[in-house]
Amino acid sequence: MSDSPRKRGRPATIDTKSAMHAMVELFRDKGYAAVSLDDLSEATGLSRPSLYRSFGNKLSMYVGAMNAFGEDVAELALPKLEAEGDLQTALTDFFDAMLAIYYRDSDIAPGCLVFGTAPSHADEDEIKSRLKFGIDQVDARMRARMKLSFPECNTARLTTAAHMASNTLIAFSARAKSGATRSQLSAIGSESARTIVMLLRAD
Amino acid sequence: MSDSPRKRGRPATIDTKSAMHAMVELFRDKGYAAVSLDDLSEATGLSRPSLYRSFGNKLSMYVGAMNAFGEDVAELALPKLEAEGDLQTALTDFFDAMLAIYYRDSDIAPGCLVFGTAPSHADEDEIKSRLKFGIDQVDARMRARMKLSFPECNTARLTTAAHMASNTLIAFSARAKSGATRSQLSAIGSESARTIVMLLRAD
DNA sequence: GCAATTTCGTACCGTTTCGTACATTTTTAG
DNA sequence: CTAAAAATGTACGAAACGGTACGAAATTGC
């Protein structure tokens, strides 16, 4: 950002970026409560006090992981949705890009950190409100993209179509965690995209 | 069931039925890992050794809770789906019956034990396979019900419609946990039902 | 070189965790 | 009335938990 004012003491050697990435993967695999600070320490290579210094307590580590995961989604998948042109293609490509994240090349899919693990820990207010933000975000982006391709479609129908597209994505996480293959979900995604466009086109 | 052969020792005083119900509610609120055996002991009124004797270890308690929850769904909601007559009405009524379970009269919705909390703990094989069973069950029942109302509809379209209806239900759990109101989800349910019937009717 | 400053991990604390051994209570069989 | 049988909770143990005080290490300013 700004130029370096050359700080005073011992220089930091911790790579918070890669540490946060390791935390995201661990939380995706096992959820919030089942992950211990020792697990996080081992996965990141950082000592437990270092974790506290860099990320606060366990809860804020998890919320931070949700934000980091959201940034990955915004960078890797959202552009597919917001690409101009054919809506059905945009939706299909977006679903496939999300599945690439959900499956992480692994055979056992870690799924979605937000839609997959957060609902189980939503008794924590911070997690609940971050989950709500994620859902609202997807609903809003979907709706905006549909309005782009169908500008004179009526409000209620746009909202319904957006909800159905979001529901498809949300359900993907549970399906992935249950053992569904990536190609199975990709097929569901393209079928849903076709149906949703049909709904928007209907007289 | 069969007549009583009059067992030998001290008669059991534990009400396993109501104990399991209390366990379901606790697991719905906090997930699997965040619930301790002391929590379960307090909620059920049973001592920790009694829990072990009646239900095995913590993992089998959770799987047992998933089964008990599934039985409630089969009893309270599935009949609405499988009612004869208008498909759109059956779907709408089924969604509303599921929402009655997901919201439990409470203001803060506990959501679905299977679709809401299990994905977060699917690294346990028993939980993962029980989750898969739940999803497969919903997909299959949906598809059978749609075939009932649209017998000559082609296979692929029936499957797509069933998946979209299941996805609606699965997403309800995450949405409920995020703070969505019951009437909001009820509206999404009836809109989705209308769209799915439209898909099945299309030329 | 010496003090101030910042980073970092060892070692520790009190609490909570899951799971069980064992004595106690309540019943039936004879 | 006594012995066998089954159910139940108290009390305990070893391990893991989240979180932190504190001293060692590494740098800059003078």
C-alpha cells in the first residue's frame, strides 16, 4: 500500500495469506467446533500464540475464513455469472466454477464453507450474520444478472428465478458433502439453468 | 409388541422416546461437535452412563437423532407430498409442512438436522452416508410424485424437476438458520412449486 | 555498543471433554 | 427370606480443550 516506514522491532516472518488459506481448508473439511487450535496450528505451521496474535480467537478465525472464502468466490466464480451475453451460459459457467471450488480437485468434496458448515454453527451470532450476508449476496447478484438479460421481466418473476438459482447453489454444498460426484452436480446445474431461463422467457 | 415375558431385574424407568426427542432438538440447535455429553445429559435428564447404555457413544446418538428426525418428517410432512390430486398444491403443502418442522414454533429457527447440520460433520462416514440416504430419499419421493401427476413426461425432465424441488427444500435449512422468516420461505416454496409444475407442463 | 521495540514459541493454567469402574437400588425366582 | 439379575447414578481418570504469561530472539534508533 503506502511506502514502508521501516518498522522498529523484529520483522514479521508469518505468511498470513497462506495461513488463512490452510485455515479455510481445515474448516471446510471439519466445520467450526470440530477443529481445535492445535489442528489449526499444525495445518498452518504457526504456533498457537501466533494464531491469536494474527487472527484473534477461534471464532474470529472462522469468520475470517468465511471472508477469505467469499473473496475467492468473488474472484474465481462471480465473473462467470456477470459475463455479458447468454444468461443460460453465464449461469452454467458460474455453477461449474463454483463446483471447481467446492471439489478442490479432491475426491472427497470439502464443499462450501459458508453454505455447508456455517448453518451448523449459526447459534453464534457472528457466524449467523455472515451466513445471512452470503445468502443475501448470492440472491442479489443473481437477481441483478437476470435483470440484465431480461430487463422488462416483472419484479416477482425475477425474484423467483433468482431464488431458484441460489437454492441450486446452496444445495450443491450439501450434495457434494454427501458424496455426489462433480459431474452429477454439473448436470443438475445446467438443467436448472435451462429451466430458469425458460421461466424468465415464459409469456 | 409380543406379550411380556416379565424380565428379571430392576425395571427400566427411562423414557428413551422423549430423551431422543430432546437430543434431536439439541443437535439441531448446535450441530454435532459443539454438543457435549453433559449438554445431552442435562437436556434429557439422564445421567451420562445412562445415555451410553441406551444409545451408545456420541456418534451413534447423533445418527440415531437423524433417524428419529427422518421418522418425524415421514410422519408429518411426506403425506402432504404424496397426497393425490394437484401436484402444485401437494408441493406447496409439503414445503409448508417441512417449514413447520424447521421452525418449531421458535423465533430462531433450528432448521433441518439432516440438511442443516450433517454436511458440517460429514467427515464421519456414518454421518455422510446417512446424509446421502436423506438426499436420495427426497429425490426419489419427489420424482415418484411427479411421475404420478405427469406419467407420460420424459425421464430427463422428471429428474430435473425432482432435483429442483429437492434443492428448494435443502436450501430452506440454510436460509432458516440465517434468519429468514417462515413466511419468506413459504413464499419461495410456493413460487418454486409453481415454476416446477410449469416446467413439467411445457410443450 | 546499548536501549527500545516488535515478533515469536515454550511452558503453563484452569476447565471441559469422553468414557468407564463400581457400588447402590429395585425387581424376580425359588 | 435369600440369591440372582438388571438398571441406575456417583465418582473417577486420562486426555484434550481454549487461552495467556513470559522469556528468548531479532531488528532499528542513537
